[in-house]
Amino acid sequence: MYKLFVIVGIILIVIGLLLKFVPGALTWFGNLPGDIKYKNGNTQVFFPITSMIVVSIAISLILRWVRKFYS
């Protein structure tokens, strides 16, 4: 189980470094077709439906790969 936490930690560090040092690395996130943005006066509502589906698929694939090689 500790190997899984180490791998997830490394992935989070890599994503953090990308966001910090590579301008525009994840500008697509939140701007995919299917992400709902609603603006009306002072009210803003944002539902990143498509972006969360992409994140869910990526996490599922990573966990399946980790389970395959480390179980």
C-alpha cells in the first residue's frame, strides 16, 4: 500500500511542478467542450463536467497500471 502512496505523491509533485514552471501547461483544463460556464450579472457558476471525466479516466488508468505491476 505504501508504494501506491509514493507513486501518487510523485504524480502530484510532477503536476505541481508543471503548473509552477511551465506557463500554459494545463490551460486546457476547465475549457473543454462540455464544461458548463454560466455568467449572469454578479453570478458565476462553473461545472467542469468533461474535465472531471478526463481526470477520472486518467486516475483509473494509473491505478489499474499500478495494481497490475505492484500486486
